[in-house]
Amino acid sequence: EQQGTPYQRERSVAMTIEVERSFRLAETDSLFRQIEAELLSHKTQLDIETLSTRINQRGGSVRARLVDADQGNLTTTEAGLAIRRLMPERVGVTYKMGRSRSWSGSELGVEVQLQGIDADVLEVLAEEVKLRMAQLPGVLTVDSSLEDGEEEIQVSVDREQALSYGVSASEVASTISTALGTRRTTDFKAPEREIGVVVQLEEADRLNLEQIKNTTFEGRDQTRVQLGALADFDYAEGPRTLQREDRQQTVTVFANTTDRRAAMKLTPAVTAMMVDLRLPPGYSYDLGRASRWVQQDTDETDFTLIFALLLIYLIMASLFESLIHPFTIMFAIPFSLIGVAVGLFAMDIPLDSNGTLGLLILFGIVVNNGIVLVDHINQYRREGMPRREAILRGGQNRMRPILMTAATTMLNLMPLVLPMIYGTSEGFSRRWGPVGLVVVSGLMTSTILTLVLAPTLYSLLDDLSLWMRRVARAARA
């Protein structure tokens, strides 16, 4: 059964915009309209497909959905930075970018998880880590999981004053709740349904603190008293949000980078920075789940490659009934790694998990050339031909089949490689391109070096095999 192209993750850029309390809602709305107009005027250059905004009293957010990676000209990170540069700079306005992610969803950055028992100490440590990380080379933006608390009105009731009017603190709280919220009073019965009737102040009055202070209610002896005479009202920041992991309070500080290579280069610098920070007793850190996943992926990859090489050797040792000649064939693998290194360096691409998949495919392909050559040489020798002549004739007879096989394989993989050179910077071509690049570049050098050096290695290892047999016979004698 043939299936279509696998699901491609949506590319988007999100930005949180915070404004000071002095901003009126109309001013915030005007700011967002200015941002929308600016971004939409550069819609094509920024690869924006759709733009959405959300506005509230303290700011809001902007989310730009980008065109598909195979159609765009910018990476998600580049689009985010370009959008940030277009944001109007105004006093009292703060812009915060979300975590950078690749088109496939993986995070592009380094995070540090701080753990401890005291939330206040963690907050201080997080701010210190943010300051230090921002100074490291390759860091775009730094933020933390410590979300600013929502602005709230804190009410301190003067209990003695309230009691003098015969008013309790709970009545004051109830009055404030009524002033800011809604109260359902009755139900209106329509012919087909019931409609709830609620009572609330007008929105302008609910957002006006002075209007709330002037709210009056009946006290002792039916006297009217204003709410502001019984309580003090202050604007304050509410409690911040803290995470818990393994029953420990945790704060995550993350630094965004342009790509995974920059993140990998940044990791040692962050580790050295944390060692120099010297956390107080009872507090610890690690480099977060993303770093643990990368390390786990690296360990699994190393095991897979070693296991693949072992299987290749065991299979060839059983087929050739020799423990020495399989090494003649397996020398094609280091020959291929020369080409892989050159290809990745020329294209400025790191060896990621898909590149490792290309290595596994490459190992299976390059040994075929050696198998064809060595088997043909052994066949001539079984027929009684001297070793030197068998090597020369075997190389001559198998040169054309080896070159044709390698050439057709490389040409078949060019559709994977060419989009990396002439295509977009993200998308499926960028994701699977390393597979083709690793195989093509490795097969190119391996084929040439196998034809040139494999006969010499065959002769040297055959001499080694004869010497070991003589030593073994002498030992038995």
C-alpha cells in the first residue's frame, strides 16, 4: 500500500508582548494594529501565511503561521528574528520570543534546570544564570520558566474601622466580588428556553479602581459607607509560577540559538558557566531533558554503529572462511569516512541522526565493492593462478562493474542531495538530504581508494596470514 508524504509540522513564530499598567486598552489595541500592519506589509519577505493576535489589559501575543518549509525562503528562526526587528520600540513595551524550534519541532537551544527547596533562592539563581547565559557567544535570547505573576489588586481591610460600621471582612470581600464580577439574579422564561439574568457593573467601571473604591453599601444603623474608607487598595504582582520535578521545585532557564550546531557548541560553555557559578548547598542543576535526550541518542547511535560493524565482520569471516581477509574489505569503511567528513564539511552540515542512518546504509554498500574484488581474486587463486597475477587480473576484471555499480547508486541518490544545494533551508529535503550526502560522498572516496589500495592491503594481509600460519606450525612442532 502506497502512502503519501508524512505529516509535516506547522511552522510558526509566537511572540508575547507585555505593556505597563499605565497603558489603556485602546492604546494596546492601537499598538497591535500597528504591529499587524507592519508585519502584513512584509508578508512575502517574512514567509507569513496567516497572522493572528490576542489582546488583553496587560498586552497580548502575536502568532505568525509560516508557509511550508519547502516553499519558504527563511528558516523558522530567521523569520522570528526578522519579525522581532520589525517590532516598534516603545517605552513600557516588552517583547518576548518563545523557544526556538526547528521545522520538525526539536528545540534549538540549551536549557538549564535549577532545583532546590526555596522558591526565592531559585528566583535569584535563575536571574543570575540568565545574565551569564546572555553574555555567551551564539545566544540569541534568554528567558526562564518563571512567568511573571498576573497583576492583581491587593485589598487590606481595616478591621477596626470596618467593625465600627458593623461590617465584617467577608462582607467587604463579597462587595468587591460583586463589583468586579457578575451575579445571577433570576431567570427569564422565554417560550422555548430560559435565559439567565446577571447583574454587573459596566466594563468601564469595573476597570476603574477609583470607581470601585466609591462603591457604597449599608452599614450599621443603615448608614452608607464607601468601600475606600474601610480598606486600602494597592496594585501588586501576584505569585509566580513554579514547576516541580521529582518533588523538587524547578526553574528552567533556556537560551535560544540559530540551529542545533550552535546549541551543541554552546553546551560546553554553559556547563563551564554553571561550574563557575557555585550553587549553594541543597541546590543542583542539569542541562535539561533535551540534553539528556541528545546524550541518549548519541549513546544509542554509537552502539548501533559498532554492532553493525561487528555483524559485517562476522558475516564476511564466515563466507570467506578467514579471519584476516574480511579486514581487506572492511578497510573500505574508513576510506568512505574520509569522503563523509569532506562532504559534511563542504556543506556545513552536522552529522545528525539522519546522517547516522546514511552511515549505516553506506557501510552496507561500500563493503560490496570489496567483496566483489576479493572474491574474484580468491577464485583465480583457487584455479592455481599466482597471487600477484590473480590480484592484477581480478582488479582489471572487476573495475568496470564496481565503477558502474557505484555510479548508478550515486546518481540514484542525487535527488536527495541536490535540494540541499539549491533548495530551501528547511523541509523534507533538508531533513533527508544528509542521508544522500553521506552515502554519495562516502561511496565516492571509498570506490576510488578501494580500487587503488585494496589490492595492496590484500597482499599485505595475505602475507600476515601466511606468517601467522608458520608461527602456529612452529609452535605445534
